[in-house]
Amino acid sequence: MNNIVRRRFGLVVFVVLSLLFTLPATLLAGGEFYVSPKGKDTNSGTKFRPFATLARARDAIRVLKSKDGLPKDGATVYLRAGEYNLSETFTLTPQDSGTTDAPITYTAYNDEDACIVSKRAVTGWSLLAAPWPAGLPAAAQSKVFVADISKAWRFHFLYVNNISQPVARSTRSDEWYKAWKRIASCGPPAPAGRSITFPAGQLADIPSNGDAEISMTTAWWWNIVAPITAVDSVARTALLQSKCTVEYHNLLAFEGGYYNLRNALPVLDEPGEWVVDSSAGRVYYWPPDGTMKDKTAFAPVLHELIRFQGDEEGQRWARQVEYVNMTGLRFLYTDRTPESEYDSKWLTRNAENPDAMIYLQGVKHCMFDNNVIAFSGSQGFALDHYAQNITLTRNEIAFSSSGGIQITGYGPGDVDVNKNHLIERNFIHDMGLDYMHSGAISIYGSNGNTIRCNYMTDCPYACVSIVGMPARHMSDPNSIDTMDAYGSKQALYQARWEELNRHKPLDTMSMRPYLHSGENLVVSNVCDNYMQKLEDGGALYTWEGGLKNVWICNVGERHNLRERSSSSMHLDDDTAMNTFSNNTFWSPGLQINNNSHNNSNILKDNEISPDKPARYDAARKAIFDYVIEKGIWRSTTRRNS
């Protein structure tokens, strides 16, 4: 090749490459887009010139759909290795949908570790010097470090070197609420909050701005985590600020009122604990090794990382987010909404935080497979209101402040739009770290779901629960006996009263069609170490649920006992026409608590014993063999991620 030809050939190559790097993504990438923490949103979205953010890739797909339509095989966004730190929730709406044959998929490229987080660094630590802030215990003086943050930033979790640190608290033990102190008395719910009286000497130098919280039982099966305000150390009173509707008129009934005071300098008395003062814009931390040198610290910011948001009832559910998949990704670190700030439309039936790291509302035919969802400040997943045919498989859901997977349709009434989900081969563990009533999988107002071959362990309460609303409460709202700190009862069930009134009179059978929580299949799940912190529940638990739920071939073990020995299977008030068969549990104490008050349930061939049941090993092995054959969950997450 002569020099002239070489120069011309080189010029052609240069021009072609230049065009490739400058062409719009819609022309260049076809149905493939790439995102990388090292990319730029001004890039073209190719493998070699990736975008920097998920939002940019989403918008590129929108342009692609509007101009050329989706390719016949759909579109894929490949996430390269690294951390994607979100400053706002990544939201998909109906315009971001795929189709049956052309789904839209967000996935890790070639099994790389793509991690979606929400966190803000806390820097500039210095050793706290005298004069000491009011209330700081003598044991902590000269040992606590301090850092400045934005004023009004009130977070609930702090990580040092990627390890979650315990917030300062009055009682070290989180394992058994009976080790906590107990309030002395309580006033009635009131518009400004509910007055509670503490034992002597508990409230000196406790802030009144809502930073301080108490984790408190409202019964031996419920707890709240609520801010307190208007602290009066002389009168020993404070106002409870909670919109969680699980308070009885007498907070001391049913072993309520046991509390653990949190996030206040007077209880910062152990290495590893921390306190945030949002009014002053300061964070205090006692490092166990006495130094902050070479340490990193951060707190989560968002309450949701991912939201799929389709049309709601106001739009008559005209359009949903459909055929979107997320696979092979890690989702880490979110905060939670304080109970004083709950939306009045949220459901607070189960004394659980209604937020979720991944929130799906107005969705159909979407899938999350082979992901890690960890260190959520609330739930792992929420499938809320209109949600149908969602597939959650092979996910690890771990270290949630509240529950693992919460499925909640609309409240009792005529609307039946949450159904037919497949929850299979997920590994759900160490949930309910703050909200102890939280379960691995909780169902309310949803039917036709299959809960199969999940491994659930280290649960403070139930593993799988299906709950509803009793006929007496449907018939007479005034008979509802719990409320929030302000006297409201609506969020307990979010009942659709106008619809229910059209169907009165209602009894324990005629009300069932309006619960929409029947015909669920709970099959071949492994449930270990359930009922670790609260009582009056079971590995498999149902209360006022729908008809024809089937619980079969589940297996598990638990060996601790509390004062009230919770059972492995609990058929609570008015459970009707449910089938429990061939379940195998190795557990002491009460075997089956059938408190259903009727004879319509079928219980057969269940084997529950304080000694290992004869078929236990074989039953357990059969489940894990199936999981391995079909594809096992990810199992990578520890407390220090």
C-alpha cells in the first residue's frame, strides 16, 4: 500500500470512528445502552462511551421508543461495575414499559458488581473537647468524635467503614423487650401527640426537637419506633409522635410500654454508638478503637432507591409499568420516614414501616431476579395497590430495618387489583432490625400468589403472614380498638367504608370477598429461627385472612422459647377454609395454635416436635435440591457489605 493510499485509508477510518462517537444513541446503540460510574451523560451510551446515570439510559430508551419503536427483542441497559450513588429515586413510569416480546431489562454487564446506593459522606471528624455538651455521660467524654453536617438532616443509620453502627440507646439489649424499661403511664391520644410519663431520671437533657425516638412495644406482638417531642424532665413527660395505628387506649395493656430510648446524648454510653443533632447540624460517634483516622463514614439519604409508578385509582389504572426486568444488581442503603411524617394514605396495619427500598405501584409483568437488596431503612420490596404478575426470584433480601417483601392491595372493599405474584427461591434473612413485627413475606389484600421455595431465617416475628380485617371492625368503625398517637384509626386497614357499607350486614364469612387475600399458595419454604423477638405468632401465620389459602410442605426449626411459646403454625382469629398439610417443624413448645374459632380449616399430616421429626432432613433436602436445580439465590451479604 503506497503512502497516498495509507493516508486516505487512515482518513476514512478517522471519519468513521468520529461518526461512531458522535451519532445519537438512538441511531448507534439500537436496543443496547451502557452505563458506568466512569461514564458521562453527554456520551452516546455505547460500551466504549457509556452514560453515567440510569436516568440518562432511561431517557435514551424513551427517545428510541418515540422515534423508531423498541427493537423486536426489546432494550437492555448494561450496568458496568461500580457504585451508582443516587441523589433522587430512579423512577420508571408507564412510558418506560416494554412488551411481552420486547421487554426492557436493567442488568449487570457480564456479572460485574454494579451497586445502586443512596449515601452521603460524613467527613471532618475531630475529637470532641470540653466544654462537653449537656448530658454527655462521663464515660464518653474525651472519647467521642464530632462532625458537622447540614442542619435539619436527620438520618437514622450511620455506617463506618461500611459497617452499620448502633444508634445510642438506653438499653443495650435489643434481643428481648422485657429487658427494656417501661413507661410509668400514658395519656389519651391527642391532636398534638400522646403524653407518656417516664420513670424518674430518664429525660434529663433529652432533646425536644424530634431527634430522639423510642422503640416501644404496644403489645407483646407489636412495637413502634416513634419520635418524642415536648420533653419535660421535671414532669417526666414527653409527647409521642406516631402515625402508626397500633396503640391501645391503655399503652400498658398487653405488655405495651416497654421502651428503648434512642438517639440522645445522655444514652451515648457505649463504644460504637452515635447520635445526630439535626438542630445543631452535628453527629457524635464513639469509635471502638479510639480514632477516626483512615475511616470513612456515611449515612443513607433516600427512602426509596427504585420506584415503578403506574396509574393509580384516580386515573382508573389506565396504564401500568409493564415488562421491565432488573437482574444481577445490588441495591444498598436507604433511610426511612419518621412515624410522625407518615402519609395519611399509607397502610400501617402491621406496625411496620411502609417505605421500601424498591417500591412497585401500578405494575404488571415485571421481574426482579438474582439481585441483592440489603440495608434497607424499611422494607426490601413493596408491591402496593395495583400490582399483578410480579416475579421476584433468586434475590437476597437482608438486614432490613423492617420487613423483606410486603404485598399490600387496597383496603377491604370492592377493588381487587393486587394478585398473581410469584415469590420463589429468595433468601430473606435478618429483617425487622427496628420494626420487630416485620415478617419475611407479608400479604394483605392480595390473592392468587405463589410463595415457593424461599429460605427465611432470623426473623423477629413470622416468616410468612396473611392478614386481613375482622367483620366486627368492617361493620362498625367505632369498634376498632387501636389508633395512632393522634387518635386516627383509618391507616390500620385503609378500609373503603363507602363500599363496605353497601354490603352490610357483614359476618365472619360474608365479609371474605372484600378482603381479597385468598387462594394464596405457601409451599415448600424453609423457615428457620422465627419468632426471635416478639410473641403471639408463628413461622406460618394467618389472621382474618381470605379463604382457600394453602400452606403445604413447609419445613423449619426454632429452638428458643419465650414466656409465651409461639407456635410454628398459628391460625389466629377467624381464619377459615385454609389448608395446612405436610408441614414439618423441629421446635419446642406449642406446636399448632388453632385459635380460629371455627371448624372449617383442614389440618392434616403435619409433623411438629421438640425432637427432630423423622422426615425433617428429607423434607428440607427436597426443597434445597429443587432450588439448586432451578437456580439458587445470591448469598453474599453480611453486616459489613
